[in-house]
Amino acid sequence: MSELETDMQQRLKFVLSQINDACKRRSKEFEGVIPRLVAVSKKRDSSDIIQAYQAGQRHFGENYVKELETKARDERILEKCKEIKWHFIGHLQGNKVKELLHIPYLYMIETVHSQQLAEKLNNSWDTGDDRKLRIFIQVNTSGEKEKSGCSPDEIINLMKFIKDKCPKLQVDGLMTIGSAEHSKESQNPDFVKLIECKKEVCREFGIPEKDFELSMGMSADYVQAIEMGSTNVRVGSAIFGERSK
Ligand SMILES: *Cc1c(COP(=O)(O)O)cnc(C)c1O
């Protein structure tokens, strides 16, 4: 990394320090859990990604398969970001699954919301070894129509289906997009809901709570999300600046 930091690299550093401080305010049960920062790079170009990478950032999130593919195959990124880890965080359509699974350095898919999609991913995941595809189940905790995700009362069935029928998938946790109107409250009810869902899943399947992740928190609310136990925050504009529409 060069001596001179760019504004963006400074913002990245600031976000990391906020995360670090928030960790200190969590309850004892989260001791030792280091949350992962996913830098959401949608609508940013490859040079921004490279800059963040050079400042130490490794996990990046994208919403659109085409856009992710273009960046992941960009020769500069392939050459300079050899340890990059891509998270797919957008709404995934069945007809884009094959394309998505062929993307280099794909780390995980955070937005699995149905049996049909899980089955398709399972059938299309073929690495030649027994490496599983990491996924989160996306939950629509706010009930807003325009948001995707399964409803909270469908999670257990979806988990059962994946356990029984999708041996190539590994469910690492639950993901939600909290409704923006609650982002200034200290306890976003969508995060509270996701935590309840996690507890239920862990109870039902005998998973230790420390081994099951929560992906919640974006630029407006990543600090409170971490205080509440998020293990994966997806932060875009606080790192890269406001996005153009
Ligand atoms: C865009 C996006 C983010 C990041 O949003 P910011 O407010 O810019 O931090 C996080 N998660 C998902 C699913 C997104 O689509």
C-alpha cells in the first residue's frame, strides 16, 4: 500500500474502526467473534475495488450477476486481487445461476430465498471436489412487498429441504435487509426478528449459536447491527461514497 491514502481508503479505515469499537460494546456471548466487512462495490469501477483491496479489504459484494462477472473477470482485478472473495447479495433469478457459479473467486451467495433456487444451485454447483457452496438464507423480516427473501416462518422448512436434498450447499447463516425507516433506532426490529429466527434454527437443528452467522447491517446501521451480534455487515456508500442513481 502506498504511503498516501486516498479518501476512500480513509473511509474504509474509519468503518473498520467503528466496527472494532462496536465489538467492544457487544454482550459477552459474542466475545471472540470477529465480524466480516463486505465492501459493497455495486456501481463502482474496478479501480475503486483495487484501491480498497490494496488497503487490505478482501470481501466484496455485488448485486447483479452481469456486473459481478465483468468485474470478477477484469484482468486488472485478476492480476492484483488474487485473494478477493466475492459475495453475491442481489436478487438471484434461476436463469442466472449457471453464470453466477462460474464466476472466479465467488465466495458465497447471501440471497437464497426458496427451495427452487436452492435446488438449482445444488444441481449446478460442480467444482470437481467436495467443496460446498456457502450460502445464507435471505429472510424478509420487514414484510415489505418489494423486498425478497423467505418469510420468517418458512426458514425451518427451507433449512430442512437443503439438509435433505441439497448436499452441495452449506448454510452458514441468515441474511436480511433491515427496513431503512428503522436504521436510526438502537434496536432495529428487523434485526431483532432475524436474531429470533437464528435462535429458532439453532434450537431446531442443534447448531451452536456461535457457529451460525447473521448478515445484517449496511452503511446506515452497521454499528447497531454489530452491537446486536451481526457477523457480516454489507457496507457500500460509507466506504465508496454516495452512489449515482
Ligand atoms: C446496496 C446494498 C448494500 C449496501 O448499501 P449501503 O447503504 O450503500 O451501505 C448492502 N446490502 C445490499 C443487499 C445492498 O443491495
